Amino acid sequence: MYSALNVAKYIIDKCTRENYPISNLQLQKILYYIQREFLQRGTKAFPEEIEAWQFGPVVPEVYMQYCGFGALPIRMKYMINVEKDDVKIINPIVEKKRLLNPWDMVSDTHSAGKAWDLIYRDGLGDHQVIPQPLIKSKG
């Protein structure tokens, strides 16, 4: 297991080096999809909680680290070691999701009956933790 910030740095580095820089909004959604995939495999990518914010699932620690970029692409390089087996899970998610319009990912994570929707509840659950079992089962 890694810290959410280290997974984020791995994603940012990969996207920067491959000339597909992503925004903080995209990063948050990609982190969510990665955590969901790991949970569905019976483990966690990172221990930090994911919260239901207005524009979807957010890892607060990572958001705070990169919020200064606003909607601009984050172009940074890091040296983060990730196990080969984890790279096989993470890379396809990053490579697929970074090509999507960020608002399409927001729409997907906001779909009725999915984990974010069940917690956010039209703002009543704003900044509430999305329980990991719910992420695993409802995506």
C-alpha cells in the first residue's frame, strides 16, 4: 500500500512524461478509480479516506497539495517506486481515464446510485467520507 500522495505523484509523473498532463480534478477522479479497482481486488491502493465533494470524490490531502494549479495541467516529475504488479493495475486506468473529458468523469462518479451520490445527497453529505465498502460495491 502507498500513501495517496505517492500514488498521485506517480500518476502526475506518468502523465507529464507521456505528454498527457492532467488537472487536479482529473487527478482526483483517477485516484478514485484506482482505489475502487484495488478495493474490488481485496486490497487498498492507499489508506486515506475519500470524501464526497461537490465535483465528486476527493482525497483531501492530495487536493490541498495541488489546488494551487486550479484547472491548469499539473506538470511535475517525481521518482516514485511502484511495484510491478501494482503498475499493471494503475497504468491502464491512468491511460484510459486521462483521455476523457474531466466533466465526463464527474458525470460518471455522480451517477445515481453510485457511492458518491449515496453519500453526497444533494449537498447534505458534502465533505463526508465515502466508506470504502461502498466504493467497492457501488463504484
